[in-house]
Amino acid sequence: MEPKFTEMYQKEPAGEMDGACGQVADLLDSMVDGEATAEEQRFFNSHIEECVNCFENHQKQKLLKGLISGHLKRVIVPESLAQTIKAKIQETI
Ligand SMILES: [Zn+2]
């Protein structure tokens, strides 16, 4: 039973993919932050061209980052709103 099980596992190309996907997952943050080196970017981009999973992860990560920074900017801008929030917080305290 055991040899057959290992054989089935080895036939899956996912074993090799996992290594690259793992590396790409590690690079996601620095890619989105623009901190990845040129070599890392090349590796990352060539991988997401072929790997839908990592491509989608990257899209999600970019979207998430955009939402967070967009949200922060909006919170910082209106001063009156900030004061209203501060007042409400003091009320609850
Ligand atoms: Zn991948």
C-alpha cells in the first residue's frame, strides 16, 4: 500500500509547483510594497503568468493594500469628522 501511495504523490506536478508558490507567497508582501529586488520581481512575474493561484493571490493582496491605504487617506483628510469621532470616543470613555 505504502509504495503505491508515494508513487501517486510523485506523479503530481504540484510537488515542484509548491516550492515556487511558496517562494512567490513569501514575495507577495515585498512585491506589493515595491520592495522586491529586480531578480525577485522577474521570478515573481514569470511565475504568476503561469500560476493562476499565485496571480489571484497577488491581485487580492494589491486590492487589500489599496483598500487599506485608500481608507486611511480618507480618514485623515476630514478634520471635522476626526473631531466628531474623538468627541464620541471621549463620550464613551
Ligand atoms: Zn504559484
